Amino acid sequence: MNTRIFAAIAASALTVLGARAGIDPRNLDAAVKPQDDFFQYANGGWLKANPVPAAYSTWGAFHEVDEHNKQALHAILEKAAKVEKPGSLEELVGGFYASGMNESAVNIAGIAPLQTDLTHLAGIASVSDVQTAMAILHHYNILAGFIFASEPDPKDSTMIIGGLGQAGLGLPERDYYFRDDEKSKQLREQYVTHVAKMLELAGDKPEAAKVAAAAVMKLETALAKGSKTNVELRDPVANYHKMTIPEMQKLTPHLDWKAYFAAVGVAVPAFVDCGQPEFFAALDAEMTNTSVADWQAYFRWQLVHGAAPYLSANFWMRISPSTARP
């Protein structure tokens, strides 16, 4: 959403950072007739008073609200970090914040915080282990393989059901894997190089990291092939498929859904909305078509990439704009 749209929504819906809904006359440009240029009439005052800051490519009322909230949270956390009440909520929050702000300790720790999980992933030996690894990463909100979450039933708003959807790609969306122009080809090469370097930082030898990065690209390309395009994902009807768990099991015979739900700590739902059945069929095929070693490489990459912003500086400074998660 660009600056003009942000501003239009802000000017017509609420006063910026105000406590009440309504139209703030300061956001208007009364020098312009609405029938001549309604956008300038509705937003001219706000745009004049709120130029885009140098650090931003776009700016709007919601950016301003977000920055205001961040400043308020920062003040709360700074205050909590000074509280000395053992066991209190303030001390727990303050301690968590302080640990993240201790860059020296974070840099010294390096890859150590992930070592237990990396060791576990190195022990993957079967299709069942592959599924377990997905569940472990999903606990960390790392969407390896697919995404599982709760959602309102699109056809029954009184119900909350499980939602399953395509995920697991390192590049922004599926078309990045298939465009054949020179820029796209170069981007894929750079992506593989980036994956290899991150795996080196996680402990792989250079040659092993290159092999693993190639395996990651191969698997992600297979998953991308079964994924819908961004345009196709916009159709709510085509992305709604309410299924029972036995129906999901029939669609994906190599995925044990009861075991998966147990691993992520939820009761087996009566129904799930499988947004993209074709993707899950492709994922199921890769459970056996892709070697365990290649799945290991993929999971290591997913873990390191997902955790990189919270690790030592040599990790997060390598996150490229094209692959960084929001």
C-alpha cells in the first residue's frame, strides 16, 4: 500500500494518533475544491505536515502509529529492565529484553543457542523423523514445509478451524524459482551462495555447505512447482477446501496427521481448511522423492535463516532483502 493510499485512509477515517474516530480538518486542503482534486482536498494538509522521513520509502498514518507504539514499548522495556523484584512479571520481561540487548553476549554465543536443535536435525533418519522436524520448527514459527494455524471458517464465521497452507520457500514466492530472465537466474545463484554461506556459519565445511545449498534449492523448487501463484492465492473460493483428517490422510499418505498434531501440542481437529491441496500432494511426494540428507540440509537452512536476526552479528548482517522474513 503506497503513501497516497495510506494518507487517504488516514484522513478520511481518523485523526492521526487521536483518541477518537472522525475527520481531522487539519488533514484537509481547503484551498482545493473537492470536485477538482478530491485526493488533494482530503489529504493535502496531512501530506504537507508529514513529509516522508529520509529513512523510509513510504510513510503514512499507520507508520506513525507503529513508530509511536514502538517508542512506548521501548520506554516500558527500559523501565522493566531496571526492576529488581525476583519472580515478578516486570523482572521477567525486563530480563528478557536485557538479554536481547546484550550484543556482546549474543556475539560470543554465536551458533550455540541453536546447537541442540542442529544436533537433533542431524539425527534425522526416516520419513517419520522428517515430519517430526517440521513440527519442531513450527513450534518456533519457522514455516518449514507448510503452515498450520487456526482461522475462522470462511463459510461459517461462528467456527474456528485449523488452516493448512503452502509455505516453506526461502525466496519471496514461487515465481522466483521459474522466471527465466537473466536477473532472476542471477538472483537464484546468489540465493544458493547465500544459503551456503549461512550453513558455513552454522558449522558446515565449505564444500559440504555448497552441496547442502544445492539440495535446498532443489527441494524448494519442487515445493514451488506445487505452489499456487500470488494471483491464484487471491481467490478465496479456490483456496478453501474443508476436509476431515481422514480426507487429509488420503491426500497425503506419507504424513501422519495425528502424530503431527500431537507433536505441535494440539488436539486432533474435526476439520481443517486445506488451502492448496495440490501443494500438499507435492509435499507428500517429496517426503519420499527427496533424500533424508537433503531434508536435513533444508531444515538446517530453515532453522538458521529463521533464527538469524536473533543470533550474532555475522548471521543477521548476511540476511539479504530478498530473503529476510518480515
